[in-house]
Amino acid sequence: MATVMYRSTRGDSRLVSAAEAIVSGIAADGGLYVPTELPRLTVPPAELAALSYQDLAGQIMSLFLPDFTAAELAAAVQQAYDDKFDTPLIAPLVTHGEVHFLELFHGPTLAFKDMALSILPYLLRLAAEKCGLQEEVVILTATSGDTGKAALEGFADVAGTKIIVFFPEHGVSPVQKRQMVTQTGANTHVVGIEGNFDDAQSGVKAMFTDAQLRRQLQQAGYVFSSANSINVGRLIPQIVYYYSAYLQLVNQGKLQAGQPVNFVVPTGNFGNILAAYYARQLGLPVHKLICASNANKVLFDFFTTGIYDKERPFFVTMSPSMDILVSSNLERLLYHASNEDTAWVKAQMENLGRQGHYRVPETVRAAMSDFVGGYATEEATAKAINSVYRQSGYLIDPHTAVAYAVLQDYLSVSGDTTPTVVVATASPFKFAKDVLEAVAGPQSSEDEFALLFELAAVTGQPVPAAIADLQTKPVLHRTVCKKDDMRRVAAEILQLV
Ligand SMILES: *Cc1c(COP(=O)(O)O)cnc(C)c1O
């Protein structure tokens, strides 16, 4: 088999190793790294079904990371997927009614970002070694709420790294914010910005491609890398749980090996669902990939019209990790769906930057026909939380509820009878007020932390240990800046001259 290398979606023709792609985070031309070929997983399902999550992860990741040895990957997965997760299954699949839920929130920060960010520090350290990197790695991260904490947790006190997280000061949930600003670790820095996630993300992207900043960094002995899903080191570990979901369904006797499934993925930056697409390319029998958006339904409009238009009102919703108008990883899908036409992808990204929109031709739309878009309003989201709880006593968070609501709409219009997995991306306790109001009606209290315990009392389910003591932890990070000052704040943190 030819070795998988990585190239930029925007045409920079230099091929880099997986290690180099992980260390750089983003290509020098602003494009995203994509594998030069999509590998196939040829191991028979019966054999895969017997593997632990860790061994499955080792097998799948080795296909995309040929420059990492099996022993290196085995050590990384053992350290990443250990008792930081509150279940040995790591990503358990549960069934309520007709719907399967893949629970990706059993890690230390109670959201699916832990699935990749608990292993990224190990991959990055190995990658830095392979690239002979002398410099200290600065992880620069924009977050819509969950990535930030998961990355901080993963990189705190990791030797040879510093991490700077930018989050929208008024665009994350109180629990998400508290999780970040109480982060310990001398190498961690957390900055609120006066702006939304898209502002944070474009500010970070601009720093990556700022030649002057790069020179200053180099002089100071640093290089930037990213913990956002623009980094292939984030995407690759996410492929694993789609396989795991499938194999659990087979092991539980709910699916015949070889039978197709659908996945409904609550989507923001398009990283999670893109990993499902890569799982399908590996050979996983997937029928439809259902892309669920909240009121910020730019992806729904894209999949239904072929036009991506970010010029629209931005809504702060109860599913803040999906409050995104520029879904970065869609660029990777455009690359694959356009038959790797990098000049065309580059032109569309320029159109998006200049005019705020682009349109894809029919041929490209046809190549994306496995995707279905849907969206849920705030009202439909709350209703979904309520109806799942009433029907089965199962509590879902607002992001998962968006996916559930979109699935119900999809089923009623398509009549599709394919078994379907809803990807459950966060613990309902991360969003206690909205979840409690959905199941028990309006609450007069605005105190998110009191409401955590109220939610536990009403539902009889315990507050997860990871957030039970959050309120009493000291706030260690207080910096807030304007969106145009992100570069200056980063330079100050790194003491660049
Ligand atoms: C990040 C996140 C999402 C969106 O995932 P993308 O990979 O950005 O599409 C959905 N739900 C939760 C809880 C998240 O943290």
C-alpha cells in the first residue's frame, strides 16, 4: 500500500507526513491538510468486534498515521483512553425506543471533544519528536465552549507545550466558562473575547498565517499548533467511535454485520460528521450522514440549495457548541467531493472571505448526496429533550436534542427504515438550566450551579463528578480582550518582542 501523506486543500503542492501535518495544524497557504488517499480497513467485522476500544483505535489510527509505529500508537491510546473516562467502554451505545445513542461524553470534560483531545497531546509529542522539533509548541485554540476545556485538560502541564484558548466571553454556557477559567497548569492561558466563535476562529486562523508573527515566534523558540478540528490529529481519533458504535450494535444483536446504518450528528464546525464520512470511506456500511444544525442553519441551507452563505444573523442558542456560521471542515468535504480540485476549493474559500458566500456545481452536490441536512429551532430542541425524557427517562443535552429532533423530521419525510444512531455529544448536566426547563418547566433561578443539583434532584440522576465541585474552584484566568486584540494578547502571553 502506498503511504498516506497529507496535502493542503488549497493546492500547496508540498506533501507532508502525518507527523508534520499534526505539528503544523494548518497548511501554510491557509488550507487544511487532507490525506492523499483514503485508506480502506480490510479487517473482517467479526475480528474487529472482539477488540477493545483502545485496540480498535490503534488499528484505525495506524491507517492514517503510517509514520507512527504500532507500539507508539498502542501506548498513546492506552494513556488517552484510561480511567479518565468513567466507563471502560469509553463510548457506550445505548438504545431508547427505536433510537440508538452513541454517548461521547464520558471523558473528563463531559463532551465529545475529549474523544480526540485526550489523545492529541500524545500524538503531538510523538509527531514533534519525529519532525526533530526543537521549539516549544504553542497550542492556539478557538472554542465554542467544549474544545477549550478538553484541550486545556489534555495539555495542562504537558512538557514542551503551552496552550492559549480564546472563547466568546458571552457565547458559552456558565458551566463551560467556569470549567475553563478554573483550569490549573502553569502552561495554560484562557482568554475571553468580545465576539462570537467565528471571530475567535478567524482570529486564530489569521495568527497561523501571519508571517511576521511566525518570525517572532521562531526567534522566541516557539511554533504554533492547533487543537481545533482543523488539525488532522483531532479528526483521525474521531473516526474510531463510528466503528465502535457499529460494532456495539452488532455485538448487541441489533444489527447484522454488513447491514447499513445512519448517523445523525449535531454539527458546528463539521469535524465530527467529517470523521463519520472518513469512516464510511474506510468501508463502514453507512447509508446517510444526517447533518443536524440548530437555528444557525447555514449547513442545512447548504445541503438543500448548494449555496453556502455566512452573511446572516447569528443566534446564541442553548446548543452553543454549534453556534457557528463558518464550518471549517466543510472545506475538506469540498476537496473530496470536487475530485480533489484544489484550485476550485481555494476559489470558493476566497469567495466566502470576500463575498460571504459560494455556490457548488451539481457534480459536487451529487458527490455529497450521502449527506442530508436538517435543523431544529430552539422550541423543537426543548421539545425533543422533553419527549425523550417523558418516553424513556433518558436525559439528553441540547446538542443531542438537536440531532434527535432532526432525526424525527427526517424519518417523517423520508420513511427511511435504516437503523439510526444519534451521536450524543455532551452530558445534559453541562447545560442544566435549559435541560431542566425542558423537562420541568420555567425556573426562576439563574444560578446554573444550583440548577445542576436541582436537575439531579428532579431526575434522580447524579451530578457528574467532573462538574460537581466546579463552583468552589478558584477562578485563575480573567483576561478578556476585543476580537481585534487577540494577536496582541497572544504576543504578551508569549512575551514576544
Ligand atoms: C463541538 C461540539 C459539537 C459540534 O461538533 P463539530 O465537530 O464542531 O461539528 C456538537 N456538540 C457538542 C456538545 C460539541 O462540543
